[in-house]
Amino acid sequence: MASAATTSAQPPILEKYALPELPSVAAADPHRNVLDAARLSVAKIVSEAWGVDADKVFMGVDTGKKGADLAIAIPRFVKGKPDEAAKKVLDAFKPSSLVASATQDGAFLLFALDREGFAYHLLRTISHATKAAEENPESKTAAYGTTEEGKGKHMLIDFSSPNIAKPFHAGHLRSTIIGAVISNLHEAMGWKVTRLNYLGDWGTQYGLLSVGFDRYGSEEELVKDPIQHLFQVYVKINQERAAETERFNAGEITDADSTIHAAAKRVFKDMEDGEPKAIAQWARFRDLSIEKLKETYKKLNIDFDVYWGESQVKPESMQRAIDVCVEKGLTCEDRGALLVDLVRFKMDKAIIRKADGTTIYLTRDLGGLHDKWNKYKFDKHIYVVQAAQSLHFRQLFKTVELMGEEAAGKLEHISFGLVHGMSTRKGTVVFLDDILEEAKETMHEQMKSNEAKYAQIEDPETTSQIIGTTAVKIQDLMGKRVNDYNFDMKRCTSFEGDFGPFIQYSHVRLCSVQRKNPNVVVPSAVEEVDLSILNEPKIHDILFHLALYPQTVRNAFNQSEPSGLVHWCFRLSHLVGSAWETIKVSGAPEEAAKARLFLFVQTRAVLASAMRLLSLTPIEHM
Ligand code: ARG
């Protein structure tokens, strides 16, 4: 792996674009974020004119308000009539290579960027970072928009976490998609991330599955598609169990021990006791399921560091959790079961040991946390799980806090809303694989509808698979994560409108402008670009939007909210889309062609990093 030292040093700033000395403000990152540098240079003038701390003024310099590049609401800092305060700033204002002019508009001070100087500083920052990222493909903090502030910190994330032998439902799909982005965002902020898949692979239902497999299982089917087959077996035995329970309740069956329910409980008890035969069969189901899951995650471009699961929690850790809860007086008993009493926190009572002595989901999360803490000593542990489990996580976190665990306070539940209407042509029980397959087919059909273009696609299979996956992911990420949404395969795979394919398409177009102009030499540094050519309004809009990127990434990180980043991609795609007609490379005079191509090459690089943060694979041809 290349070390950062091999990265070429950035040449000094050209004399004509030199900046005045900027105040140092903790929240600002002027070396990576050019708008921060511009905001700082405004903050310097204003803070001196008004005698207000530069930190405070910095926070009050807004971007993109009142149609201006930068704006300050005067009443936020100075009471009374704004004219006098404005005059002080306007008198003191001296243009710099970043900020060209200042004006007053009622209660606002507005600042315009120096377009050429701004283009210089921005493209210099982006192109240098892009080069560094190319030289260090392993580095997560080289690309434009990343930082190293999280250096030395470790985040453990539990996401996806499906249940073996049950379908991978919409909740797992969302957890997978959102969790992957949250992981990437942490890495972009310099954190070390461990991605953990906490499989639901333990509990009474695996006793039931085992009873079902002995009756209806097929070795051949199991090996072919373990997840499908185990699910079919599970559904069948579960129906039979339900019917039997009805007959039992009606008095038609009298021997409780002969029921499927009782048999399943016995097998689960055997599993908990470590009985080799019960364990061996369960382990096979688990291993085969993991193999199959891995194939599917690969299609999604998602990787886990650890496949863990409820079965892996150490029995002694669960016992310890129970003991600590009892010692600390947190528990009560009810019909032989042991519960933690969280009624005074309005979180009900939660069972931690069932009457037959077996453990439950919460017990495994309590014990599991102890195991994970011992192993990872994380600074933060995020669980990405649907909102339906909010109470569970509140109970878990509260119990951990009352137990006095070291990990308490480092835990976070990132929840999300429901998906409505998710079904595939095969039916309403949805398997992740089927969704991805259908997204791919739908994309493939869309692409075929343009015969001429279709003929040019080198590998339509892979291309439709990638765009199909993009469509599903973007549909999931484009709304605020707490909101529900309607799954609509046709809509999300459309090239018309703000959906996933549009982002891929924009990336392809940005790639093709370089391909189509092989005779134009791409400048190797901004110093070789005639910046006066980049002075047009449409280009300024693109540049300004690129300048907003670092803050967009940071906001997404701070709020664990990918939607802002998705909309940043849509907006960039629109800006670029509306520039093609006027900002031509082919046929333009040499210097103009070079400058514009440099802009498009850098724009492509930033769009590609944004897409990668969203766990997408940017494609180059379509
Ligand atoms: N397997 C669980 C389910 O499908 C989700 C697990 C989430 N993680 C956790 N540590 N509880 O509902």
C-alpha cells in the first residue's frame, strides 16, 4: 500500500491568487473546503469591523442565500438599524482572490466570490485530492470531501443482520443499504470501521426448522438454494404447528408432549445445551445460508468484516448480564420468567430469561454487547435496525446504562421507516435476490428499447445489474430515512426524472466527454488552465455546487442521513446536464477545450466519490 508520503506535494499557490491570512476557527476546514476559506475571509473583515469573535461570524456566513454566494444576516450580530453596521463592513472591505465584492441588501450583507480566484482555489483543491486518491487507492481520506478528524476512532456497525430461514424483508434491505452508507461516511471522516452482520440464527424457531427439515427437507434443494428451501420448510412446518395448536385448544389432541411445538422446544433446548447432533444440523443451515448471502451482498457491492450472530454470543456473557441485573436490583419475576423492570422509564418490563431457562433476543443483545466490547473496545457502536425495534433498543441501552457497563453511552440506534408495496413478479414474499434480479431485468428491458444504443453496450448483463442495483439503492436513500416510502420498481428504474439511473447516466456522460475528445490534452494541474474561460455563469453554478460537497458529506455524517448526498448528486447531474449545450469541448478553441475538459474531468471525479460513498459502482459506458 502506498503511503501518504508518496503523494506528490501540492505546488505553492500562484502569487496572483494568494490569500490574506485567515483567522483560525475550529469548525472551519479551509484546506479541504474552499467555501470555508471564503467564509473565513469574510469572517475576518466582519469580526474586525464589529468587534465580534471570528468563530461566531464564521458560523453566521451562509452559502447560497438571497441569491448571493455568501450572506450574513446583520441582526444576528448587531441590534438596531443595520445601515450603520453594514457601512462599517463595506468601508473596511478589501477584495481578495476569493471574495470580490460586498453589498448591503436591507438586513443582509451579501458577498460575491471572485469567480476566477474561486475557480482556481476550488479546482486546485479538487484536482490535488483526486490525484492523491488515485495514487492511494486504499486510502479512504484522500479524496475531495473527506477529512481525517476521526483518526484513531473506531466505529462498530451492526447492519443488515437478516434471519436465517426467513425471508430477507424490506427492513433488512433498508438496513443493508443505509448501513453501508453510514459505514462509508465514517471512513470518509477518518474513522476505522468494522462492519458486522449479526445474523438471527438462534432461538426456538430453529428448533422448529429442524423438526420441519427432518420431515420435509431435501438435501438437494438445501444445497441448491438454502435460503429459499429453509424458508419453504419453515412455512410448511409452521402452518402445521398452528393447525395442531388449534386442535389442541379444541381438545382434539391431549398429549402436549407429542406436538410439533413441544418437539421444537426440545430441539432448541438441545441446541442451547450444546447437544452435538442438534448443533451439527443447525451449523450446516447457517454455513450454507451465509455462503448464499455473501453472493447476494457481492451484487450489492457490500462487504462485511464479520459474520457474527445471536448463536455466537457467549453463554457466560449472557449469564453475567443476568447476574449483574439481579445484583443491581433491576429485575422482577413473573410466572418463572425473569424480567428487567423499566416501567419507571416508561419502557415496560422486558424478559431476559424465559421460564424454561432459555434465553431471548434481548438477553443475546445484552451478552453480545459485552463480547463485542471486549473484542473491539469501540468508540461508537451503531445498530441500523427498523423503527419497529425502537423499544427493544431503548430497553437494551437503558439496561446497559443501569448495569453500569463501559459501553453505555457509546451506543446508537439508527432507525428508518417502512417500505410499502414491495413485491416481485414471483409473489409478495420477497427475497433480496429476486428484487435484485428483477431490477436488473427491468433495466435490461429499458436499455433494449433503444436499439442503436443497446448495440454499443459492451457488457449489457453487468451494466444492467449495476444500474438496477443503483435504482433500488437510490430509491431507498433519496427520502429522509425516518420516512416510509412506496417501493416502485418501474419508477425507480426510469431514466426520466431524479432516480438512480439518472446519476449513472450523468457519470457516463462526464466520462464520454473525455473519450470523445481524444485530441484535447487534459491539463495536469490547474496552473495550466486559462481560468478566465471558466468565468461563465453555468460553470460558476457547477463550481459552487462542487464547493458545497465537503459540507454535504459532513452533514450526511453528522445526521446519519444519506438523502442530502443523493440530492447533491441529482442537482449536480442537472447542472451538468444543462451545461452540455453551451459549454462545448468539441469544436471549441484549444484553450477553451482544455479548460472545459479539465472542469468536466474534476466534476466526474467528485461525482464518482459521492457515488462510492453511496455504495454505488460508477459506470463508465452505457
Ligand atoms: N435479526 C434481527 C431482525 O431481523 C435484527 C438484528 C439487529 N441487531 C441487533 N443487534 N439486534 O429483526
